[in-house]
Amino acid sequence: MQLRFDPFQIFRSSKTPVGLYARKKWLDEGNTRSWQADFRATVDALLAGQAEDGSWGQSIVATIQRLFGLHLTVRNRDEPINMALEWLMGQACTAPSPTRAGTKEHCSPQELKGLPFTPGFSSLLITGATLFLASIFGRENDKRILRSYEHLALEGIKRGGRWCGWSCSNNILRAFVVHPHYSRHEATALAVDALARVQDSSGGWLGQVPFYQTTNALAHLDFAQADRQLERAFKKLYYSQRRDGTWGRSQREWNTFLIVHALRNKGVPC
């Protein structure tokens, strides 16, 4: 499948974390002075205000936001990232179970913009985000992290590939697809099968299944069932791409990032 329009236009000169990622990885600008200057300014802004305990304002949501931005920019784990991960894991991994992480924070849709997570039960959002961030930053074998994954895997099997509503299940699946072991787990396979049952003929998914996040998550997996769903989703994307190369009515840079990342994961030229 060859896209009809250039999807990279929106990233040119972008200083957002996703824009910097795209400019370095896809537009080969990593060695240019302009990219390096933009990178330094964005990373400085992401690190600004980090407290001595590793958090940003002792806010779980703000710390998740900063860590995800640092994942797209700095990439490798350093001391500020380690401190933030330790603080976040301390918040999420001390509850009686991963589905009961205690927090008084309300995670609004606005606060989740530019993140691969969707509104739902705050406990599962926090757990999914923590497991995801720990895994992508090389902490996937931490005993606390593995304990949470195993608990959620058993829950996923018991519930036939669901953890609760589709939005909450997205947040847990997001964590599973980036873990080297749990991305191949029975619970993940069941989650993929559950999604297949609600994919319609147009390539989208029914109900509250988030289209762009789900497409990106499935593109991390090596399941035939995931590839069959992606084939239909990619056809939908071919016809729904805007003339400026983007997708979606809002968050166009973010949606386009998720889709280009998915296409490239599956070797689709764009």
C-alpha cells in the first residue's frame, strides 16, 4: 500500500516530542543544527520542575506525561528518568493489586492528549502507563513490574481478553505489547481475538475502541490475527488520509505519528 499523500509534512520544523522523533528517525535530521537546538530546548522543558523525589509536582499524570516525552526524545534511561520511574512505580506497585492503584487524581481527556492512553478507570490507566514506561525504559524485569504483569495476565485470561471497558483494556494492552515476554502471552492473544470480534467491515472497531491507539498497538505484535485486523485498518487509513497527509479531526500530529509508526513497524512504505 502506497499512501496518497506525504504524511511527514506535519512534522517538519515541529518541536514537540513526537515531531522531534519523526524528524530524527524518519526525516534524517538528527545531525542538523536546527534539530539539535530544538531537541535541547524541548528536553530542557521536559526536565524543568522535576522534584527531588523524581516526580513533577507529585502528580502521577504529569510524571507520566514527562516520561513519555523523554522516551520520544532522550530515549535512553538516565538519572532523572530513573528517579521518575522509581517514584511512579512506588505509586502504582504498592497497592494490593494492579487494578486498585490508589490515587485521587482525575485523568481528563485533555491531560491524555499526546499519550497512548485513553480515559478510563484511573487505577488501570496508572497501572498500564507505569508498566508501559517501565518496559520501554528497560525495567521490564523488575520484580514489581513482573508481579503486576502476571496479575493482569491472569485477569485477562479469566475475562477472555478484556480487563474492563474497551478504553481501560486499551491501557493494559498498551503495556503488554511492549513487554518482550507478555507481548507473546496468552492474555495478549485473547485481547487481540476480542478486538477482532468487534472490528467492522470498514476496518474500524465498534464501541469505545480507540482507532489510532489500537492500530498502533496491534502493529507491535506478531500475531496473524493482529495482522488481519491491520490489513483492514490500513485500507481505511488509505481512504481517510487528508490532503495535508494527516489523519483525524483533532490531534492530527499525534494521530499521524501513531499511524506512520504502525505502518513502518509492518514494513508498509510511506
